[in-house]
Amino acid sequence: MPRLHRFHERGAADLLILLAETHPRKRIGVIAGSKHTQFSVLGSLQRRAPRLKPQLYTSEAQGGQYRNLDLGRPGIVIVHRASAKGLDFDTVVIPDTHHDAAADPTSAAVRMSYYVLATEPVTNSTSATKGRRNRPFWHR
């Protein structure tokens, strides 16, 4: 069963640092709904825990740093929801579920998206939301 964490603007980094340091041999997938969230999480991790060397993939990269991943290496991998299908992680963190709070939970697109997100982790799934008002649709 997925766990829901509520945190402040940069709180995803706290959770990811804790997970990575507690489970250094595990693959932790961060599946974000926007490129902005991807780079925000990456920047927070690079500033606060550069030793973790998180990886980020974006399909918009022309090559190099954000286009190639070493999926055999344990640690944090940050990907967009559109790129998550088929990737295997020990733990998945979805840092921006609050963006889906206004979505119709019966919509096929929302249901399929969360089905894919929920089936990516091998062992643990963690969803996260910011603030107190915006709750993910499955907690209504």
C-alpha cells in the first residue's frame, strides 16, 4: 500500500536523502509530473547531498548529462511520468501528487497514470503532496 507524506516546498529532498542513506544499495525512482519538478528535486539534492549523485532523465535533452541513465547503479533516478513505464525501482517516490488533486479520479488518463506509477516499485511506493489543502484524489 502506498504511503502518503505531506511536506514543505523542498521536503521531497529530505525524504529522498533519508531513503538513499538508509538503503544505499537500492534503486529509488522519483517520478515527477513536470520538468520543473524534476529539476527542482535535482537541484535540492545536489545542494544538500551531492555525495548521492542523483541521475535525471529528460526526453528533451539533446544528449549527454540528462539523456543517459545508468540503471544498474543504485541510488536516486529522477524521471518524468511519461518516461517511467518499464523502469524498475526498489522504491518509487511521486513528489507532486498535489498537482492531480483537481483531476477527475474516474478519468481513464488519471487512472492509467497512477496504475503505471503504482506498479513501478518492487517493494515500496511513496506519494507526496505539499500543503494541507490539496490532497491526492485517492485520499478523498
